[in-house]
Amino acid sequence: MADSDLWVLGINAYDHDVAACLLKNGEPVVAIAKERVTRKKHDTGSYKDPVDYCLATAGIELNDVHHIVRNCYILPVGELEERLAHHHQPNQLKRPDRERALGHPLFRSKDPRVVDISHHVAHAYSAFAASPFSTGAIMIVDGVGSYRCDVTEPLPADDDAPPLARESESYYRFDAEGIHPIRKVWLHPTKGMLSEEFINMDGLGAVYSRVSEYIFGDWNCCGEVMGLAPFGKLLDRPLMELRDGELVAHTWDGRFHRPYLGETDEEWLASNDRDHWSDVARQVQDDAERILVERARTLQQQTGAKHLCLAGGVALNCVANGRILDETAFESIYIQPAAGDDGIALGCALYGHLVLGKGDRPSEMRSAALGRTYDRFDEDEAFRPVAVRAATKRRKADDVCTEAAMLLSKGQVLGWFQGGSEFGPRALGHRSILADPRSAEIKDHVNARVKHRQGFRPFAPAVLAEHANEYFEGEAESPFMLLVRKVRPEKQAAVAGIVHVDGTARVQTVHKDRSPRFHALIEAFYKETGVPMLLNTSFNLRGEPIVEAPMDAVSCFLRCGMDALVIHDWMVQKSWFGRLKQRKR
């Protein structure tokens, strides 16, 4: 390691989706969400695990880091840690994690290298500083951000929100000097016993999360709401709308008295309220799309910008993203792959490099593969247990892409594990479950037998970028699977497995220079079938994080209906004993 290397560590702390990101001379070299390490979905609490992962992967010590930038949307991290030291707050720091957190060298640290920034500033830096644009506009929309009194950016002169208002939406322009705030939309505290829960506040992300809680019993199932929406019909009035540029969230009335109270998919699927839930999902999705398009139009008119960068949890709504691109004057939009709160770690690190380190803008973030690359030892360890050896057959493939493509063309479902894991919630060809997109029945098979989730959930096409326009309307690139496009009507029957009920698909455009092995696999499938795409979904079961290490992949493979597993150049299939165990599940 050269002495001149500048290392910056970014941390999303005590939030859902705790994460860390490490930059070397301004470029992201490793980033990970805590859930991938601990195997607990949306894991919160101590940031020790992702920080240790990043340092170990880069081969450095904490003392080698020049700047450490942190954020937590609840309170500034230093202030929150003072409270956590003296009070038990299990939502932020569960008991098993407490001792590890309190013993970490950054806990309550007075180290001058450590700086805390506010939530939407971190989102904003994750958005524009990772983009290819030198100037443009930034749109941050999420559930809840920092208190106004904790905001670390200059606010517009006419902003008179009270100190305890919370960030909901933030709009900026950016140039070589950094970000320039234009407007913030604030959440105002609500009264009553649930006043601490943001889903009861009147914000776009808050209302969307309220619907998620109502339909699925979990505020963080917004992706499921988006997938369910096309199955419903609009209600007689919106849940939220814009009036003279101000967001108005309507009071929930007597129609909304049927929240989901169950605990299993079977209970959800058996409920007589499914049509009602579908209608509520359709309404909130329609409201969100209309509001976001109008907000983007206003921002474009205010800035005159040609390019738009998006971040915040709402930026993961790929249907709305597609409409923003199609229905506004912005020529292009950029959304980095970890647009939600895990990406706060990236934004913190980029702020540290640009603002604290006075560094130059890094190059465009073109790959999400920021996880550790596992070696032969890790692969062998995954197959060392006697039960795994009895349940699997493993061999080295001469041409793994050709062999895998052949299996996929015959209707088999494969786990695909290559290189470092993707940062963010999307599997992009490094930790993917893959299938043949030509059959409509494959959707039900993968949902029920492989993913163990509700049948309405759609699947994404991973398509060779050079063939994307043949199958999908519009010319926009979508390398991180964050834009929905219409499937061309004449092509829908040919790729029925990836077409959602409304004729759309959440597209991933795959480039040879960004994802050479995944591109080679799809190209081999194209040569075999004449179809230049694969059905792609994340390598995990419902309720679990995407797999990180080879042993995670093997465990997932043996607990579901996948036919084969590819780990780097190894082809793995279930033995007779493994297939017998699978049938008994």
C-alpha cells in the first residue's frame, strides 16, 4: 500500500440497513450492508461488522483511514451514542450487539477524523458524486431524514420550518463546487402515542410506507407494494396529492380498517382482503408517480438542468423512475445501485473525499460489485460439512457459461455466484437466481418452489445491452435494474416469464465491459435459444438477505427448488440424497 493513498470510510449507523463503504483515492473499493454479514435482513445496531469487513477486504487498519464520515437519520451519531451508552434502546442497539458496539474504537469517539453529517446531505453525495454528470439536479425523497436542527447544509433563506421538523424531500442543483439546496419538504411531528413512528406523518415516503405496513404488516415492504399495484384498481380518491406545490396527505377514513394481521404467506394469500389491498397499493403507487413526476418537472424548470440524480428509498421505485425519464424535460437520469439507506455509507465516504479531503470527483460508478471476492479456500469450506458433501455433486466446468446456458435452456433454475457481491438491494449477475424467460409458467415455479414468496411478485430481465431496444420501449440504459420499461407488444409472448401483468419489466441492461462473465453467460444463452436475456432475481429466499459467501449460497441452494448452482467455475448439482431432502421440505 502506497503511503500516499487516501482512505475514506463512510458509515450508515444504527439505522435499518447499517452499512460501510471504503474509498481509496476517491474510488469505492469495497462496500457492504451489515445484513450480508450477519444474515439478518435490514440489520441495525453496531457498525462493527461492516467496518471490519471493509478494512479486512482492503487489507488496511482503522488507523490507516484519513477521514471517517457517519450518519444516522435518528440523531447525529455522536449524540445518539451518548444516549446509547446510558440507556437501553433496543430499536437502535439490541442487547447481543451492545457490548461489541460499546467496545468499538469509534464509539463515542472524539477522534478529529470522525465527522457526522445529516441524512439528505449523505443521500445527495451518493447520488451526484457517483454519476457521470458534471452539473445537474438532485432529487432526494425518502421516508424520514434528519431533524432540521441537525441539518449540516445551508438551508434556503425562506425555510422557516421548526427545529424538530424532519426531512422528507430535498432538492438541489450541483456543479463543480458541490451541492446547492433549492428546497426542502419537511415532516412535522404528529401527536398521540405513535408520534415517534414516521409512517403516521404526512410525507410521500411516509404514506407509501404506511400502505406497506397496512398491506404486509411491515413498513419496509415498499417493493412488494409496487409489484402488487398493477393487480388493483384506483380508489375513489387519492391518498395524497399536490395542491399549489404542497403535498397533502388525506386522513385515512373508515375504508382502511382491514390491515394484514397474519404472519405467513399462506395467511396473506388466503385472505378475503387481497383485492382491497391491491386497490390500496394501486392508489398509493399512482399517487407517488404523479407527485414525483410533477416534482421533477418543477425542479427541471427551476434549474434548467439536463441531468437528474436520484437517491433516497423512494428512488428504488423503478416504475416512477421510468415515468420521470419519459415525462419530464430531463435528458437523462442516474441512480446509483444502493439508493436506499445502505447507500448512505457511500454518500458519507464521497462527502469525506470531496469536502474534507478536497479531492477531485471520482469516475462514474459503473459497477455495484463492491463485495469481497472469495477464493478456493472459501469454496472448499462451504462443501466441507459431511451433510453438504452427501447432498451435492461438484465438478469444475471446462466452459461454465456454455454449460450453464445449456441447463437454463432446458428449463433448469440456477444459482449464479460470481466475484464480489453487489452493493444495494438488486442482484445484477453476481448473486443471482437465473431462469429461462420464455415460459410464463416459470414465474409461478420460481416464486413458489425457489423463492418461497407470493405469486404476484414479478421478475426482472437481464438483457444484453446491445439487444435491449429490440424487446423494450425507450432507449435508456438501466445497468442497476432501476428503470421499468414497457415490453414491446410483439415480443411479450416470446419472453412471457419476465412480463408483469401490466406489460412492463424492471430491466437490467448488461454490458460486456461492466459485467463480462454475466454478459458471456447471456450471450451463450442467446446462441442456444435466440433470446438475448435471462430471468434474473436475487439469490435469497423470502425474508433472508442476498447470499454473501459461498457457504450462504450452498445453504440457500439446498433449502429450495434450484436445480443447479454455479460458484465461479464450479458446477454444483444435488445428489440423489439432496433431491430426496428437497422433496421432504
